[in-house]
Amino acid sequence: MGWGGGMGHFHGLDEDIKVTSLSREAIHQIWKWVRPYVWLLVAAVALMLVVSATAMLGPYLIAVAIDNDIANKNLAGVGIIGLYYALLYLANWAATYGQQFIMSWVGQSIVYDIRQQLFTHLQQLGLPFHDRMQAGRVMSRVTNDVDALQNILQSGVTTVISDLTTLVGIIGIMLWMNWQLALVTFITIPILLGVVLFFQRRLVLAYHRVRRRMADVNANLQESISGMRVTQAFAREDVNMQVFDGINASNFTANVAAARLEALFMPSVELISALGTSLVLWYGGVGIHAVTLRLGTTNIFAARIGVLVAFLSYVTRFFMPIRELTQVYSTFLQAGVSTDRIVEIMSEEPTVKELPSAYPLPPVKGHVIFDHVTFGYDPEEPVLHDICLEAKPGETIALVGPTGAGKTSIITLLARFYDPQAGRILIDGHDIRAVTLSSLRGQMGTVLQDNFIFSGTIRENIRYGRLDATDEEVEMAARMVNAHEFIMRLPQGYDTDVGERGSRISIGQRQLLAFARAVLADPRILILDEATSNVDAYTELLIQKAVAKLLQGRTAVVIAHRLSTIRNADRIYVIDGGRVVEYGTHEELLSRGGRYRELYDKQFASMAEAG
């Protein structure tokens, strides 16, 4: 039984498809992220309004130049209008630069905050979540979904405000210049709304499928790379390639389906825009012919031409923000999907929580008591039943029993990775549910059968046990567990890079590093989970010597399949079927002829046959 034994595979976060573009929870969460930067956003919006205003005035200046100055051969007036036009777009350039820089800074800052919050929250979530949720899927939330959200935060909000402002301004100018032409232009708006509504549901579903398929790719890729040694050892490359090809093909299909919808959506908007321009051009041409277009000038022909040129420019600009809004709308749909997925992670509650009244556990002597503890990963199916055991300060107790008996579940509860459904666990009389998690785990050290070694140097991995340790203390810890000798044989000694998960050093060397890490942490309670089961005889001898030093003056809970390694334990608890079936010293248990004697005889017989 592993740390997460008994847990089913986790599907919930990726199987639900929502069709709303932005849920109320997503909008509320986005506001929480945006709120610290609201004044910068106000400044960006103000600059964006300047951009919109300067852009809207351009066609009007052209109309004035054509109708009032060019038609009347007023070259000085044309020059003044030209100067105004240049200054107008100089202001437009400066405002655009300021707005884009502010929004880029705000967008990056918000993404930084989101990733920090996600990482902090993921570390607070207990083992049940991490046992169920594939690491690749979590990575997809922290990277892909946050990137999708960044697009809307960095440019989407101000684009919407700018486009809406521009749209309202252009509508006002068009109605002022010629309300008949304006109404002709507006004929296309109901058609445009119908197109948007038609595509909305289909695009949301498509973006959900894209996100889910991308998460599948990340999950499979992370698992395949992490398990590459096993893959190559069993010659599974072709099979794994077929599995990945299927997942990758599903991702391809989902992306093509979304791209097909986008390819239909945007040209449909362009088509409606072209229809509006055609209607204005036709109606305006008829208006010129009928001498109906006027702008307060005696030169009727010039007035007609100036108004039509300006109006066609405004028609183009009228549909430009609409096109941008439809593009931003697609981005909003993707951001809504991604925000919902991020919110799902953020709303996951830790299964192990500190009480509001939790207090720091004072320095302990190491008196551990399991008081009638019952526990199941699924509360309906207990794996531990009424467990009672005790380790007095400085004692070493051992847990033995067949695979799946519940030994690892016991030490998992001691470190409070899970909480029992019944009973309590005491350390020096303190219920571990009443103290803070950091103060509890900070006084424990754990060495597992397969210890996690981080990418980095030997020194960094040992120092992980106590980050403020000096180089001399790191070396002293390594010497105590007999690791110094092999470290000095490495190319760069303590500065040797061990590779991902310690791939550049042997299993036994990884175990010695784990012991050195535990020594440096100087825990009062030490947990050893089959720490010598995967090493050679020589390394086991080194580790046993290290263990002897490490156990001095500490309370230890040891799990071991090799019964010879725990014969000196103060007390041995035999676990079978999630229950304590007997306990005592090695000699006492052998003399009783019970379950321990049976296990001992079987192991001794197996060793004799192997020899």
C-alpha cells in the first residue's frame, strides 16, 4: 500500500463541460485578481479613450479639408488641417504606447499573482488531491490556462472599453452627419447579433474540448518522460508511441474543430461588414445623384463627395471595433473556460485543515500514541481498524506485516497527510489535529523506500533538510550517514548535479542522501519506510550504521520487510488486515509462535532457498 493507497482515479475537474462563457464565480475571481491594479487600469482606460477620440476625429478632418478647403482651393486651410491631422495622430501614438505598456505590465503582474496563488494553494492541498490529479493536468492549469487568461487581462478589457467607446462615438458622428446613411449601416446589426449567438455555444464547447485534450497531452507526456527508464527497460516505446499518437490525434482533432468554427466565425463578420459598406456605397451614390447630401456649403458637389468619403471611412471604422469585439469575444470565451478550470483548482479544499485555534507544537520529546484509530481513504471502507500503539521518547517501534496490511497508512496518519475517521493520535499529549501542520512536520524526518531527489547538486539536496545549514553542517551530516566517501568520488563532489530525480546516482546513493537530509533536519521523530529494501548488501550495511547513529535519542517508527533489520526494536507491532494482531520484542514474539513467528520462518526459509 502506497501513500495514496485505496484512492480511485480522479476525473472530476476535467470531465465537466460548461457552456457559459464566463460564470459568476469566474467573473468574481477575475475581479479579485484585477482589484489591486484598478487605478493603473483606470489610467490605461483613460489613455484608451484618448486613442479612440483621436482616431474618430481623423475622417472628420478629411471631410472638412475636402468640402471646405480643397473644393475652394484654400491651400492655407489645407495646411492647417494637415498639421492638425499630424498632431492628432502624434497624440494617438503617445496614448497607444502608454496604454499598451501599462496593460502589458498589469497583465504580467496579474499572471504572476495567479501562478503564485495557484502554487501556494497546490502545496496546501493534501495527498488525496495529488493522488487523484495527474501532475500533467495540474501543469496544464498552471501554464496553458493561465496563459489563456493572460490574453484577456492584458488586452481584452481595455479593447472592449475602447471599442465600445469608439462604437458609440462613431454612431453619434454618423447620425449627426447623415442619419439616413447611418440607419442603412445599422441594418446589418441584427444579422451580426444572430451570427454571434449562433457561434457562442459551439465555440465554448470547442474550447473546452481543446483544453481537455491539451491536458491529456500534458499528463501523458509528463508520465511518459518520468517513466522513461521503465519504458525502455520493458521495450514499451512502440506501445507508448501508439498511446501518445492517439491522445495527440484527439488534441489535433479538437483544435481543428475549434479552428474550423473560428474560420467560419470571423469571415462571417467580415462578410456582414462588407454588406454594410456596400449598402452605404449604393445608397450614398444614389444620394449624390439626387443631390441630397449636404454639409452646410454652397458647393453642392464638393459637399456630397466629402460627406460620402468621410462616411465610408466611418463605416469602415464602425465595423472595425465590431470585428475586434467579436475577436475579443472568442478570447473571452477561451478565458472563461480557463478561468473556470483555474477556479476549480482554487476552490478545492484541503482535506487536512488546521483548526482556527491551532497552536504551534512545542519542542517534543517524542511520546507517540495511537489511541483507537480507525481510518479509510474511502470512509466507507476502512483500511485501519481500532489501531492502538505507543512509542515512548527515544524508543524505536517497528511495524511489520504482509503487503497491504496498513503499515504505510499508519505513518501517513502520523505525519497528518490524512485524518482518521475515529480515534486520535497524540504526541507528548498533544492531539496532532490541534497543532499547526508546519510545527508538527517540522519535528519529523522521513526516509522512504523511494526518496524524491530534486534536480540540483548533492549539497542542495542535503540542505533541503534545513535550508539555513552551512556547508560544514552539510558535510557533517553526510559523514554521519557514511555518504561523504562516495560524494567525494563524484566529479564535482558536493557540487555534482544529480540530474532529474537523482538519475545520475545509484539508488543506494539516493538513500544515503535521504538519510543525510534527515540527519541535517535533526528531527525528534523519525519515520523509516522500508528504507533499505532496494539497496545492495554493502549499501545496506552503510545504511544500517547510519540508522544506528540517526536513531540515538530519537523516537523512531520503522517499517521493514527484512525482519533481521528490526530485531533490536524496543517494540514490534504486527499489522494484518488493518489491525494490530500482536506486539512485543523480537524474542517475545518468536517465543509466542504467532503471526510474527510465521512471517519470520517464511522469510528465513526464503533466504535459505536463495542461498
